[in-house]
Amino acid sequence: MTRRSSFPKNPYNGGVSFHLRDYRPGDLETLWRIDQQCFEAGIAYCREEMRWYLAQPGAFALIAEPVDGGETAGFIIGQSISGRRTATPLGYVITIDVLVSGRRSGLGSLLLGAAEDRMRQAGCRKVVLETAVNNAAALAFYERHGYTILTTHPGYYSNGVDAYEMEKAL
């Protein structure tokens, strides 16, 4: 999958263009490094967790790279869950990570939109995710994209922080 987008009116990063591509096994170290930069200890994934999520049935990752070359700017790991676990396919956002240099550029929206498109194509009618209750930027981002809070999971993260479970109808 290649998806290109440009944000010419971006006041923060001057209209960086990105393309999205599918995950390749050689990307794991880069994704892990980005995740460590984006999330604090206790919320960031270890390599084994990330590898495990990527190996699950229906899992996918989309990698964002600048069109003009350069380092990976962000990624999303998602999953389309079907079969015995759910009556109709369900989309799940495992993580979305955008480096500080790529934030406020529309890249997070590009990644989320592409993942939701993939989930729709897999027959998912809704998507769920968890986010830390103290991550105001993430909460605002997801709410702007139509997600609503379903419930709170006390002590969800290994550092003791609670998580909101959020969902969106596709």
C-alpha cells in the first residue's frame, strides 16, 4: 500500500509530504525506537510485545516516510479481528506513533485514516483503542476523529496509569 499526502498549509512543518507503506520485518527495530521516544516507560512497548502484536492474525502496520527521503516519521499498528473472538470483524488500533518532528503536520490523521480504511476493507464496522487517561493530546486527537470514551480500565498500563477504552463506528 502506498498512500501519499501533502499538507501545504501546515504552519508547523512547512508542508512535508509523506507516503505510507506496509511493514517489513526489517522495520521492527525502527518502530521500537520510535515507540520508546513517543511513550514513557510503562506505556511504550518492549520489542517482544511489538513483535507479538505484529504476528497476530489480521495485524498490519503502516509506515510513514517523507516522500523526498529521510527517516521514518511515524507508524500505526492495527488489527482486524474476526472469527470466534467477535461476531463481526472489529478493528483495533494497537498504537500510533509520530515523532515530535512529524507532529502537527497531519501525519497522525493520515496514518489513522489509512488504518481505518484497511479495517473497513476487512469488513470492520467499528474500531476500538485504549489510551492513557493523562494523555490529553491523544484524547483530543481521537475525539477530533470521532472516537468516544466507552469505559475506563484502572491500572491498565504497567506503570499504573489508567486507560480509556474508546471506539468509533466505521
